[in-house]
Amino acid sequence: MSKFIDRVVLHVSAGKGGHGCSSVRREKFMPLGGPDGGTGGNGGDVILEVDRNVHTLLDFHFHPHAKGGNGKPGEGNNRNGKQGEELLLKVPDGTMVMSADGELLADMVGIGTRYVAALGGRGGLGNAALVSKARKAPGFALLGENGQERDLVLELKSVADVGLVGFPSAGKSSLVSVLSAAKPKIADYPFTTLVPNLGVVLAGDTTFTVADVPGLIPGASEGRGLGLDFLRHLERCAVLAHVVDCATLDPGRDPISDVDALEAELAAYKPALKADDTLGGLADRPRVVILNKADIPDADELADMVTEEFKKRGWPVFKISAVSREGLRPLTFALADMVLEYRELHPKAEASRPIIRPIVKGESGFTVKHDPEVPGGFIVTGERPERWVAQTSFDNQEAVGYLADRLARLGVEEQLVKMGAEPGACVTIGDYMFDWEPQISAGVETLLTRRGVDSRLDQTDRIGAAERKHASRARRGLLDEDE
């Protein structure tokens, strides 16, 4: 039995970038061939795309983890690494993408709409791309970056023109089945339909969609029953149609009280996110009252008695029978006219080119602040310094010297001095911690002796990234006894 899933948490991880290659061309009769290490390939993105053949988020319910392909490392002879394969995930029309904190990231409406859920990591530069006046033959390359990792909440809101609202067993599923080619499961259940049913209706030259939203009960807007889960499927509907059971035998229920109870729930419902405020709230949508089960004599008489009351409220009223199909043709064309009127007032925006809005950053591109956990320590934050540190291989002196030069040119050294940093102070950048040594003379031209060696660094400073993390954690007192 298939399941309808309209809300999932998706864990996406883009692919890692491939490492750059450090290589020198060595060929007979070609002295001083020079560096020829290629750049690593970029990691693959994770992309969401609206597909007309997908109608539920069921696949993500059973497979909540998605990962893009990793980029391949660069090679000698200036051969760049292969790009990681992007992962394309198909989602239904009307999917809203939110962050774990509830921030709306994308409202995916329209077949073919795309959203990059996670960006792949950039590949590390090979030593051929790092050649400069100071470094004729770099003996190092940059590491590839990790891909973006995010936890996303996908929430589906049905894209329908007409939403059918009513108590359980009011005949909404039956009405969808006779208005369209949809075949929902129908029976005299004592409970409500558990999934929304969507059907396409043709009225003359007009085609529109109608959604059967699972039955609501008093208190649905506050989370009672299933109403809160499915009220959001009405948010995109242009017209709301009350389907009223005129043959109910439940005590204390009648068509007027049923509609009043439903109206109270619609008015009380406040969506957490509004992707399109042009429609207004649910209480502002055009209404239609459909008095169902007129094939039963008592229900037919009751429908005639309450028709005038609903007309006083300014709502069109239609008496129908989904079983005998009485009154369906006038209802179908009336709904089509209301949908056309809505479309004229709210024309669809033409497809436009994507607009890239760069993130505004400070002039320096970084900030330095005191570390509250380490006396005399500092924390450097910023997209560039954190990325540069992650790209550095700390078991290579020349790579460490190159990092020091980049940070000095950015102004990190100068800012640390201004803030009173002392030699040996613990400086944290991204996931790495360092003992700051200003006497390294970062940022000045230096004579490079042999590949992979920087004369400004003593042999004792050649500490790997794992050892550097270990020493920093020891200073903070974060190591376990067995470490």
C-alpha cells in the first residue's frame, strides 16, 4: 500500500573537491620542465528539481540522506581532476524548502524549477596554478574543500485551483472521482481520508485542478486530528468549496453548524510560512457551498431549507449528488468561471533569468575577536581565512608559509598585533588552532631553498594537522585521560 508523505527532513551532503597535484615535469632533453600539477575537480552539487511525475515526498522518507559525487584529484602533465557527479533529486510541484530553523529557502512551484540544496566543494589548485614571481616551482598544492552539508525540511503544499473542505464522509473523494478521472479509494468509512486526492477537471475550454483535502474537525487549526497537517494544502488554492453532508445522522450536526465550524478553523489557521501573500489568508478566499447527497429525500429537503442562509452570506450554493451526478454540470462551469477570474487577477509571472545576489562582506573579509575559552587566545572568522586554512597541508613547510603569506596580505597579522596578541598565543581559524609566531615574517619575500621547504620555518615547526589539533586541545584541557 502506497503512503502519502508531505513533510520530511532531508540530510544533504555535496561532494568533496579533489586535491591539487604537486608535480614537476621530468622528460628527457627537457631541463627545467617546471611544475605541471593539475587542479582537482569540484565536488558534485545536490540539486532539487520539480518533476511532473512525482506527487509525494515518499522517497525521501525512506532515504533521507543524499550525497553528491566527490571530485577526482589532479594529476601531473597539467591534467585536472574529473568533476564530481551532481545528484539530481526529483520533488513534486509545490514543495517548500526550509532550513532546520524554519527559514524559507525556496518555494518550488512550476515544472522544471531547480534549487541547489548543497554546493560541492571546490577542487584544490595544483602547483602549476600556484606559480608566481616568488615561487617559480611550488613544491605543494592546495587541498580540495569539503562539500556543503545541510539539514533541510521539505514540506509539500498541493498546487490546486479548487480545494474541497468538509467533515469526514461528506463526499469529497466521491466528488473528485466524478468531476475528474482520479480514482481515490471510496467507502463508507467511519474515519477520514488520510491523504489529499488531486484531480484534473475539464469544463469547456477551461482546465483546472481540484484537491480533496482530508476531513477537518473542530480544533484542527490547533493540531487536533489530521487537520493541521493538511490545512497547508489549501494555502495555494484559489477557491475553497465547502462540501456539506446533508444526510448526516450525527446528533448536533446540520449544514449551517458544519460550515460555521469549518470557517472557524480556516480563520484560526495561521501558516508558519507564507510563500505568496498575494492570495491572502484562508479566510479571504472565494467560497462555494456544495450541498451533497441530494439523491436522498430528507437530504434534498434540508438542502432547500439552508440554501437561502448561505446565499445571504454572498456565497454561491449548489445542490448536487455525487452518486446520481445531479447538478454536477452547473457546479463544474461555475468553478471554472471562478478559477478564470482568479487567473485574470493573479497572472502567472513569466519565467525570468536567475538573479545572483552576492553576499555583502566587510572590506577586510575577516574578523578577529578574543577567545572566551582560552586566556590570551583569539578567534579569526571569515570565509577566506577559513577556506585557506582548510586547503593547507600542514605537513609541508612551503604550504604553511604560503598560508602565512596569504593571511598576512589579508591583514590578519596586523589585526592580531593591534589587539595585543603575544607570541605563542592560541589563534583559532575554522577547525584549526595555531601557536602564533609573528617572527616568521609572513608576507615578505623570502628565498626558497628547495621544494616543500620554507626557510622561515624551523624543522620543529613541521607539525601535522592532527598533532596541531592535539596540542591545542591539550591547552584547553579537552583531552581524555587516555589521550
